[in-house]
Amino acid sequence: MFFRIPPFKNILSAIWLLGGLFAVFPVSAAPFDCSHNRCGLLARGTNPNLVVGSVDAVASDLQMKTVFSWAHAHGYWNTLPADGHGYLPFVQLVSVSVPTESGSRSVTVLMTREEFNSGPLKPGALVRYSPHDAAHDAITYKDPAKQAYWVLVGCVAQLCAAEDTACIGRYALGKFERHSGVQLHLHGNRPLVNGVVIDPTTLLPRVSRKTNL
């Protein structure tokens, strides 16, 4: 099956030798890093929260296949066809960077290829990911695979161009509860003690506090 990941003995050996360093120093994972950052995925299925961050990468087909293989091997995306039928033509993975106290984290969001191709996202652009609104965004596909992917993907919208620093400076970056706008830990749904509260509609901060991921 074309989604099988070949063994990387040399990489695994290097990771083993550097294990002590990783235990001491936090790792700012690269985009789609499945070894240290769960491929950047925030949920086993649909991510129900808002994510605001800057685009750091658009996944290649090889990266798409790697993430798919990892997801299925670790109990993620279990509603999708096991053989990946329809995955590459329908889905596009985009990595967005959000700040943390130790640097930054790359978060992987899913959108349709059609949506991505209608306005490709450039690195550095500030974007907002939101899950589809089940009450208004539902699309019924005759192909069960496409229907399964549609449930999993969300909407990614550009808020600011990469060079528009004034625009970017208006927003708080991170993961936020969709309805309340409360900032959450990247992994899990616990509110950040010193987080930011944003307006879920405008995405602008309501209360400015120190970010502490």
C-alpha cells in the first residue's frame, strides 16, 4: 500500500543518541513532524477549535502520505478509508506556527484542495482555521470517501498578508475555544491561566494577558 512508511534506522539512531538533550530542552517541532509533534495534529478527528497562526509550510504529496500513515497507525482519522482512497485529490494539509514560551509550535490544519487552490496560502501569512459549521456548511457527497474527508477538514482563511506587520500585530495567536474565544493549551482543552480571550467573530483580543502555553 503506497502509504507505508519505510524504516529510517539512521534517523532513529540519531534520535536515540540525542534523547537526553530532548528530555532537557523543549523541541520546537518542524512542520508535519511526526517524530516529535504528532505530525502537528491537535485532535484524533476533527479539530473543534479555532487556530490563529502564521503559515510556515504547505504539505507536499510525500508529507501528506507520511502524515496519513502516522495518523492511521496511532488511532487518528479512523473514519477515513484505510487505503487512503481519495485523500490526495481532496485534502490539503497546511502547517501554521503559533508561539509558545519555548519558541513556537507547528500545528497542522486540514482544508480541501479546491479551497486551497482558489487562493493559495503563502508562508508568513496570518490565517485562521475554523471547523466547518455543521448547521450551515454541510455538503453531501455521493462518494462516501469524500463525505468522510469533508467531515474532517475545516475552513482556512487569510487574515493578513505576510508583509503586513501592522495587521498581524492586531491579533493573538494560538488555539481558542470556538464559541467563547478562551485561549486553550495546544494539546488538550484546558484554558491557559494567563491566556487571551478573543472575540470568536472578529478574532481580535478582548482581554490582553501574558501567553503561557
